[in-house]
Amino acid sequence: MRIVIDAMGGDNAPKSNVEGAILAAQRYDDIEVVLVGQLEEVNKYLPSNVPSNITLVNATEVIYTEDEPVKAVRRKKDSSLVVAAKMVRENKADAVITAGNTGAFMTAGLLIGGRLAGIDRPALASVLPTTGKNGVLLLDMGANMDPTPENLVQYALMGKVYAESVLGFENPRIGLLNVGTEDTKGNDLMKRTFPLLKELPINFVGNVEARDVPKGICDVLVTDGFSGNVVLKLTEGLASSIFQLLKVEFTRTFLSKLGALMLKPSFKNLKKVMDYTEVGGAPLLGVNGAFIKAHGSSNAKAIMNAVRQARAFLKSEVTKKIESEI
């Protein structure tokens, strides 16, 4: 399988993308990693002994964070992101990964990759940490701000497939993000979506309040892109703040420092659970091919894990299963 990385996308490009690609190529011998970007920049970070399963493709343009997504994808035909997406569309590659402009990524997925049959709007999906083992799959987290109830039904079905195929959930519990657990709670969108989800052949557990999401009471959480993005950003910010507060408290006195030393292994495990670099990226479900969005500030480890995620996506044949489910 060929996995393409947009070498020029992200805050730390191309350094982290190149280093992450090398780590992935060294770990997985059943993949070919293709770095697409301005080769004069990419070559600066390549070692003398480049793994044999890494190839390079030149692209002269770059889509920057401040670029307007649709215009950038349509006008910058030789940008690293567009070239990478076209490789997937033309069956020259199986998956594309970028840490760059999120809007341009989604536009490329729609305009170049194309939607799957039966899918009206794709959804970005990401795993949030919970007290459970595998976390909760949240979708949508920003691809579609104003979905219809039918869109949310499709999200539930796609989330079910991804949770089963990639995350290893058996009969995943599907929840609908809402302001209360009662059937009649919520705005018009949630009220209209609830009965539709109840009719689906899925393990629908009803409405889920945001405060209960970290408890792991559902495996897949369905919502609109606006609410999903708010939940995602709040989770990231809260995790960062908690670790900062703990650092202050554990360095306040000699006894607290001693306690921190004893608890250091446990805090390392906790930090790993909350670390976005362990997740790798967010798949854009509902488009042709594996389109993976890595965090904008991804380091080499995050890019490597994004490749791991793309590899699992392809091995599980998620796209075919979504089409079948729909």
C-alpha cells in the first residue's frame, strides 16, 4: 500500500513530516511512503541512508494556513496537497496525510477524492480520551457546521463501521450529543435526529450529555461539526491546563516533589492517554480513499502515528464497508 504525505503541510513542515515518514517506513515494511513537496526543502531533512520504501514526488506550490481553502485547491494545482490527493484519485496511492490547512484538506477530499455513493456530507472523526480503554470516536468535529438529521444518521453508520473495523469495538454504543438525556431534549436538529437513530439497526444508547463523554458511556458520539469542534478544542485545552496545574502543585514543596517522583510512572501513562500525537490524525469519513488530517502542530511521532492510522484504515477496508453499510 502506498501512503502519501503532504510534506509541506503543517506548522513544522517539512522537517517533522520527513522525520515522521522515515520512522513509519522503518517500522512498517509492507508500505511505501511517498513524500510530496518542494524537493529542495524536503532533501534538507533526508538522511544519507533513506529507507528503500520512501519515494519522493516534486510539487512546486504550497497551500498555507491563511489561504482560502476552495480558491487554494482550485488555483494551486501543483501544490503538495493537491498533487497528493490526485494520486489517490488516480489510484497511484491509497491514502493521503496532511497536517496543513484543514479547510483545504476537506475541500480536496470532496472535490478531488469525491464522495462515496449514499453519503451527502463527509465527517471528520477523532478519538477522545475516556476512562474506558479505547476512548470515544467523535464525529463530526468540524467538516460540516450545519448538517441535516439525515447527515447525522450517515455519521452514525460511518462511525459504527470505523469503530468496529479500526478501533476494535464490538457492537459499538452510539450516542447523540445533547444538553440532556431525555428523548425530547435539544434543538430542532437533535429532536429530529433522535427518532431516526432509534430506527437504525445500531446499538443506539440515546442522548449523551457532554459531562458524561469522558466517562465512556458510549463508543461513538454523533453531533454537528460546530459542537464537535467545540468539544474537541475544550478537551485539548482542559488536558493541557490540568497538566500545567499539576506541575505547579507538585513543585510547590519538598513533600509534593517527593510525591510527584513516586507518581511519575503513573503520570507518564496518563500523559500518553491524553497526548494527541498518539492518535495520529482524524480520518475524513465519506470520501473515496483514505484522507487523514494530522494535527497542525504535529511532530515526527504524530506523523508516524498518522501513517499507522492510515495503514489500519486501508487494511480494514473501511471505505468498502461504509459503502456496504450505507
